[in-house]
Amino acid sequence: MSQTVFSPWEDPNEKPLIQFKNVTKRFGDFIAIDNLTQDIFAKEFFALLGPSGCGKTTMMRMLAGFEAPSQGQIFIAGQDMAKIPPNKRAVNMMFQSYALFPHLSVWDNIAFGLKREGKDKETVAARVEEMLRLTRLSKFAKRKPHQISGGQRQRVALARSLAKAPKLLLLDEPLGALDKKLRQDTQFELMDIQEITGTTFVIVTHDQEEAMTVASRVAVMDEGQIIQVATPAQIYEAPNSVYVADFIGDVNIISGRAKPNGEKVATQWAEGQPDIIGTTATKFDTGQEIHFAIRPEKVAISTDEPQDAANKVRGKVLDIAYLGNISTYHVELPTGHVIKAQTANTRRLSRRQITWEDPVWISWTDTAGVLLER
Amino acid sequence: MRRFILIAVPYLWLVALFLIPFVIVLKISLSDVALARPPYMPQLDFAAGWEGFQSFFAALDFENFWFLTTDDLYWKAYLSSLQISLTSTVMTLLVGYPIAYAMARAAPEWRPTLLMLVILPFWTSFLIRVYAWMGILSNEGLLNQFLLWLGVINEPLTILNTNTAVYIGIVYTYLPFMVLPIYSALERMDDSLLEAAEDLGCSRLSAFWLVTIPLSKNGIIAGCFLVFIPVIGEFVIPSLLGGSGTLMIGKVLWEEFFSNRDWPVASAVAVILLLILVIPIILFQRNEQKQREAEG
């Protein structure tokens, strides 16, 4: 490979920038973070992904210093952060509500943190101008926050949090308030800015697409614990649990009993149906309960019986979701299972062969799905 | 047409209850005192027709306003009113701001109760509450008895009938007018702004100065005007709690009117007072408008 892949988490000599060591956070009886240990490396774009209430925001607020862990330690650049207040940390945060000061202009909002450092006027002005250029806000410097659009406000918030050149930038659902198109553009902008400034970003989001787009690694969280940490591709292609598979993207889950056969595993899933053949590196015991997970785009749909497919089942089209570029077919099997199959719409709609109530074949190869224990 | 009627209602109200009384007071201020009922002249005699009209206007003059400048009692009373009003506004702000701040920071389920407690005194007559302060502040009053019992003082403090009592009375009475606008400004403030300030390097105290105070500025200004404007013309508090040394224009006005029965001079005092008050009222309106524009 000509280009070195950025993956400090695989290098045992690399020192992590952030370390959570057995961190627990309780609010009264509620356990927000449950004995969590995690390393995050410099220059990473680390995404915390999970449903609301999973503890991702608490993790971020502990990094910023607004919450203290009930147990365990958090290190940033090797330093224990327990006694360090938010205003003494080389960490800045971009708030979900942006939290722009309504009484200050865009310029003064960005300069706010710099002025607190006691820098001289020229240095502050130069840095603010630089930030305005970076976020393409130079024209709006004199406006007040209520005089600019949502997207511009989001960029002011970003510029303000980057102005002090923090070691670590925390982004709390930064794009939540933007509409879809603007959000996608801004995601790429964020990645560019992260690359230019070389800052470590930790982003909290409940939008899996956003996490997949921007992050170098994604941590999927649930009930105060990190379920899986991996690159977006690994999370998508090799989820470690049904929870992760289901949370990221669309998935078909078929539960059954394992019947290992060398490196192949057959899943007995329904009476009178051929076993599903899958490939796995994990060892399963015969008769163990397992879950076969397969993404809809890896399921082929056809009117004729496919000849050389490892797995094929007959079914009937129940529903078609037409999304323009792709269509998702909901195919009902004789057993009552509904399997989603996705195809790219390479032909015009009028020439589509398959329609409602059609008997069809769905098929997939023996490496298309993953076998999960839980 | 219906729109016109709708607008006409408040205007009629203003004309009937403000403009007409004001014209009457203005007219009296231009008249001369007389031993009659009512105790001033000229009176407009409709029966005399056009000539009666002419002689009526010919008899009006600015003599009373001129008189106000000859006796230094009046401008001293105006100045002293302004000074007392200014001082008590500052004192009300110093007492009211922490109260409003504590209310806005209290748990949301407590806020309605606290708000109720601030408004509750209005349920009792203002006059009765001022009388109650006489009972508290007098030489044999509750405060002195308490301090004597504590042993802090050996003989009773003279508080009643001094300016101190007037300040206490004003701060107590006008506190809600200060607390409510500041509370409403602080309550609307987003807590994440303070976190953002801290995140950007502010200590708690500097975050308060740089964020909380500027964002409650409009509430502070509104509260100050709501206290300052009525206190200038305050009459009940200085006459019940103040002594002979307390000089306020409201008291002077009352004495001119009821003791001296000099309605024309009393009216002139009132007209000047109104002119003085127009300035802060205009400033207040402008502040309100600016705030609306900023929010719009």
C-alpha cells in the first residue's frame, strides 16, 4: 500500500492522548457510565455513537470537566484530570445549542477565549481573522448571532472552540440542528478542518451516518458501556453483536442453532428450510444459539432460481421501498420471516421486472453475512 | 371601521383619564389663588360668551412657575427627591439582583413558589405595610427591642422619622418591581452559555461579569426605571416614615395642596415633576424598544 493508513490504535508504542480508566459515573441511582475503559489517540476523529441516554454526552462532559467521575480516572496527555476545572483544561467544546453569546458579535464570540488568555490585541485579532477565514465567516464578523443563519452559527461555534487551538475538541451533536444537505456538506468541512488543524476531535452523535462519514473510529455505546470500538468499515462489516449490527445501518437478523463444519457454520433456522451457510473465525458449539446478520445490499433478488448461490430461499414480495437510487424489497418467506433485499436501480423504473406479490428468489454467498453470539 | 373602534378604546381611555386631567392641572397651575371654592381663578364663564373666553385666557399667566424659582425650597425638594430616588434605586438593585439570581438558579419546581412569595406582599394594602414598618422601626419597636434583647445596643436607635427609615421603606416596597424584570431576564438565559464561558477559560466570577450581567442588562435597566420613576413622586413613605428633615417633592406637593390650600402652586409643582419624569420615561421606552428589536 502506497499510503500509510492512520491507525495509531494498532501501534502498541503509541501513547494515547485520552485514557478512561475504569470510569463510573452515577447520577443518584442512575448509572450513566459503567466501569468504562477506553483509549483515544492524538489526531483521531473519534465518534461516540448511541441512542439518547446511553452515556455518550456524559463521557464528553467528563472530558470537558463539567462532570467528575464517581469512580476511576481520566487522563489527558498523561495528566489526571480529576482536580482540573473546565477553564484550566486544554479542551474546548462545541455545544449542541452552540451556546453563542447573544450580546457579542461573531468576532467577539470567537475572540472570547483568546482574550481570557491575556494575549495582546494584535495576536488575538490575527487569530480571530484566521478562524474567520477557516470557517468562511469573514463577511459576518460584525453581525450578532441572531442575525446569521443556523449553518453560519454552527460555524461560529466551531471557530470559537477552535480559536484557542485546543489539544482536544469536543463536539456535542454539532450538526443536529442543520438540514440534511447542509449537514452533509458540513461533515466534509469538519473533516477538512480536523485535518488542517491536526486537532483531536471527539464527536457525540446519535446519527450513525454522520459517525460513519467523519470518524476514524466509532464507539457504539449502550447503557453506559462501549459495545464495540472499530473503524466505520469494521463496525459495518464485522459488528460484534446484534445490537451493533442493528444500530448501524439496515440489517436482517435470522436466529437459529449452530452446526459447525470446519470454517463454515450452518445455521438451522426453520423447519423444512435449508440451513444458512456462513463463514466465521469464531468457534461455535453445535446446537448453540446464534444470530445470522446480513445487510440488505448483500442479498440478491431474482425471478429465476439462481444456480450457484450458497444460500437461496423462495419468497413473495411484500413491499417495495423506492428510494430513487436504490430499492429495498421486503420479501416474505414461507416461514413468516421478512428479509430485506436491496438493489441499485440501474434501469428506469418502468422496466423494473419485480413488483408486488411476485414470487421471487433471494440469495447470498457464504461470506456475505456474519454470525453473532449475542 | 371596526379596527378604528378597537384603536379608539385605548385612546379614549388615555384622553379621559390622562389628557383631560392633565389639561385641568395645567390650567390650574396658570391660575391665581383665591379665597373661593374652588380656591383659584379665573373660572371659565360660558354664559359670557366670546368675551368671557378672552378674559379667561388673559387672566392665565406663568406667575406660579416663576414663584417656584424664587423660593429655594422647591428646587431643593426636587433635587433631594432625585437623590433619594437614585440612592434607593441603587440599593434596591443591590438587594434585588441576588434575590432574582437565586430565584432563577433555583430548581424549576420551586420557581413558581418563589415568584409567589415575591408578589405576595401586594395582597396586603400598601398603606398598611408602611404602617407596619412604623411599628417595627419606632424607638419602642420590634427592631429596637430585639437589638436591646441581643445586647447589641444599650439604648434604642432612632430610625423612624429619618431618611434611613425612608430608604428601608422604599427598598421594601419597590423590591418586586426590581426583582421581577431581572428574574425574567435571568430565567431566559441558557445555562450552557455559562459552561461555554468556563470552557473558554473564564472563572465562575468572570463568567458572571462577562455573560450573566450583560445578558440581564435589559432586566436591570427596566427594574431601575420601574423603581426610579415612581419613587421621585413618592409621598406616603416619606410622610409616614420620614422626619421633618426628609425633603421630597411629593410631600411638598401635598402640603401646598392640603395645608396651604394653594392649588395653583401645587399644580405648578406637579407639572414640573411631570416634565422631569418625561426624560426617564422616554429613556425607558427606548430601552424596551431596543430590546424588542434585538429579540425580533
